[in-house]
Amino acid sequence: MNAKRKTLIFLITAALLFSAIPLSAALRRRLAVRRVAGDVAAASDAFGVPYALILAVIRTESDFEADAVSKAGAVGYMQLLPETFAYLCGELGEALPAEAIFTPAVNIRCGTFYLARLYETFGDWPTALAAYNAGEGRVLSWLDDPTLAEGGRLTHIPYPETERYVTKVLRAYEKYKNDQPDQRSTA
């Protein structure tokens, strides 16, 4: 057998072996970050939401699965409900078909626009993230409750699921700020 043939057989065998080995979660996420980096950077630039925070929301919401659909019917990387997506498209002045919610760039753009609006409404990321998870109306009612808020800031989140969500996003945000130093990652 000549050297070229041996090399070809080795490469084919190696490719088959590596394709049978599942990627570690960390490697899969690193590759996913690269896949969405352009869309995340564009949304970050367009709406002023930190690049690392968008990544943290995507990781927490969908674990970088573009076609993720929750039990509640939330869709895509940023887990938008179809009615929220339709509302956001209207606010952005974009006439998009309902199925555009599955387009990664569109999903990231709309989700980031929503995060920016929530930040504008609430003035801090933890409260904006709570509203992204539990709903704007709920968070407004929490802010009216002196046992939950002080000075316009939440001091306690009464929904354990939302408390865990906010904590998880903020942890991931810190990680991505450290891992993506060359990106727009400041709050």
C-alpha cells in the first residue's frame, strides 16, 4: 500500500472515530457561540445590550439550540413566545411572517430588542431579566410591593424559578464577559 492510500485510510478512520464521539457540552457551546457571534454582535450594536449578556440569555433560555421549543411554546435561541414575537416585530416596524421566529438572526434581534426595552423600563439588568422570564406586568406589581422592592429595585423575587433564572443568567454573563474580552461585554 502506498503512502497516499495509507494516509487516506487513516484520515477516514479518524473521521469516523471522531464522529462517533459526542462533543462535550463545553465544546458544543464554544462552537455554538462562534455560530451566533455575528448575529449577537449585530444585535448588541443595534440595541446597546452587552454582547456577553445576550450570550448568557441564549445559553440560559435554549442552551444554544436554535430550534428549541419550550412547553409554553417559546421558540428559538431567545425563547420568544409567538405573540411576543409578533408584538416585537410591530414595534421594530418589521412585517415578518410568523415562521421567521425560527430564523436565528431574527430571533436574536427581536429577543435583544426586547431585553433593551425591558432595561429601558426597569433601569437595571437583574430586574429586566426577571421581567424577561416572569413577564413585565408581574415585575411591575413586584416593584409596587415594599416587601419585594426598595427604591425602584427588586430586593426579592417571589418566584423561585425566576430567581434561579436571573442568577443563572448573571453567572453566565460573568463567564462570557471573562471568556469574550474582545467583544462588547460591559454593562
